[in-house]
Amino acid sequence: MIGNERARTISVLGIVEIFAWGSSFYLLAVLAAPMARDTGWSSAAITGGISLGLLVSGMFARKVGRLIQAEGGRRVMAAGMLLLACGLALLGFATNLPTYFAAWCLIGLGMSAGLYDAAFSTLGRLYRRDARSAITVLTLWGGFASTVCWPISAFLVESYGWRATCLVYALVHLLITAPMCWFAVPDKQDDPVRDLPSEPGAGNVGNTFRLRFWCIAAAGTVLAMVASIWSVHLITILTAQGYALAVAVGLGTLIGPAQVGARVLEMLGRERHHPVWTMIAATAFVFFGFAGLLMGIPAAVALLAYGAGNGLWSIARGALPLVAFGAEDYPRMMGRLAMPMLIAAAVAPLIGSVLIDRFGTQGTLLALTFASIVPCLAAAILWLDFTKSRQRMSFE
């Protein structure tokens, strides 16, 4: 019975994540051009909406983490879906930029309470140290967000226009995802007994705690920044390297399957390895992807490596804090870690534009390659720390 409830909860959150990501982070991939044609707003103003949404999401991430730790994720995630519904409805009726940006502020609040960090925190609150496999499966569901929602968005835009598309997604959240969170996600862990740390020393609040926090935060912030830059400027950089537009777009589509494929392999591993190894693999693949493009290896190979790394990082960012800090404090720590990552993702497209203007596409690729060294170093430091912690426990 417990297994059935767990499977149901993961499946419900998986469906929620598909539509939450598809109607927020991935929304403008399809709607930006029709918006610009219909309203006359500049592309910079339109894409500024998602940056504002991510910024708001980052600002409220810590509060969301504390709420989930105190109350569980059911109410918080249901509220997140309702906020997405309100934001998308306002977006559908926006006739001027102030209203447009206000809509994205509401969407940002919904993203804070409804995307991966909130869902991971909810699973951690429910299943404690056994949440890793649930997190891995949830990322598989989330990996299909663009696959499911981009065709839906394209059909709706083509048939009814971008405003109606926003209103349809608002109804999806109001009538489907919010009730799913409210009625199908367990409220909170019934057993109030304090959970033991999952890793020796994870409950410490001294140097070990601070080292682990800053390593994960630094790696996550840099990876969020390079991923955001890459998602916006990928086609520009590839076409500057001599690829035709259609080829560049085709190469870009390799990233999604690589992400999902890497997550499947992680799931098949059945938690036989420590999450720090998932982080090491994730950061190494991302670095290899950028360095490979810089050194001229086939772009398909480089982008597959980058996609695999990005997919594995989605798992590591949820699983590693569980063993680094213990399950009891997990939702609060996820909120603290999410804040700099989301803010970095918000400002990254602007940073990427400045880099391209100042140093060109090759200089930008060089900067991304050097930046991706930082997560690799953070992963190595974490590995050393966990190794020392285990040796210390064995000695004692």
C-alpha cells in the first residue's frame, strides 16, 4: 500500500512538473514571436519577462523551503499552481508592458512554489533519506515538459492565438494541477520522530556544513548561469561556428534526449553509488561539452555530453543535499540553495549578450568553458570531504 501511494505521488508530481515547466520556463520558446507580432513589444522586453519571473522565484525560494519544511508540500505546491494560473490569466489579458511584467511576477511566485526545488523538497519531506529514487524518477517526468508542451502550445497558438494559449494553461492549472496537488499529494510525514543524518557528519553545523553548502551553491549557481546563457545563445554560437541555421537547430535538439538518457542510466543504477559521483559526472560532462566545442570536436558529441551533464545535475542538485545536510533540514536547505541558482539564471541571458558583444561568440564559448571548471572543482572538494568523513567514522 505504501509503495502504491509513493508511486501515485511521484506520478502526480510528474504530471504537475510537465505542465508547470511547460507553461512557465518553456512558454516563450513558442509564444515570444507571436507576442512580438501582435503587440509590437521588443524581443528584449518579451524575454525580460522570464528573467523577471526567475528573479522573483529566486527571491522567494528560501521562504518556500521553510514553508515546506514546516507544513509539507501539499498546500505550498497547490498554491504554486494557483499562482501560475493567475499569472497566466493576467498574461493572456496583458495589453501593456507593466501588466505583462506584473503577470511574470505572479508566474515567478508560482515557479518558486511549483518547479523542481519545491517538488524535491516535498519528496524529501515525505520520504526523507529514501527520497533519492523518487527525485530521479521525477526528473524523468520533468524531462518531457518541452516535448509535451511545445507541440500543445504551437497548436493552440496556430488555432486560437497566444492569448488563448495562456488562458488554456491557466485553466489547466486551476482545474487539473492545483487539485492534483491538493488531493493526491500527502500532506506531510506522519512520523514526527527526528530522522538521523544520512551521511556521517551531515548534522554538523560547523566547517563541514559550511563547506558542503558553499560547494553545492557555487556549483549550482555557475551551472544555472551557463545553462541559461547556453539555452538563449546556443543557435547564435553554433551558426557563428559555420553551421547552417537548420543544422544548428537540429544539433540543439540533441540536448533533450541526452538529458533524459542520462537520467534513465542514473535510475538503472539503483542508488549503488554516492550522489557526489552523480555530481562529478554531471560537472565533467558539462565541461567536456563546452571544451569540446572550443577544441573543434564534432558538435553532436559535445552537445550530447553537455545534455547528459545537465540531466545528471538535475538529479544531483536534489539528491546531494539530502546526504550532505540530512533529511530533517532538507526543504529549508533546498530553498537556500535555490535562491542564488534562480537569480543567476535570471541575469545570465544579459551577461551572455554582453559577452558576445564584447568578445564575440568564440570568446563567449571560452568564458563558458572556464566557468564550467568551477563546478568540477566544487565536486572534487565535496568528494574529498565525504571521503574524509567516512574515514573519520571508520577510525572512530
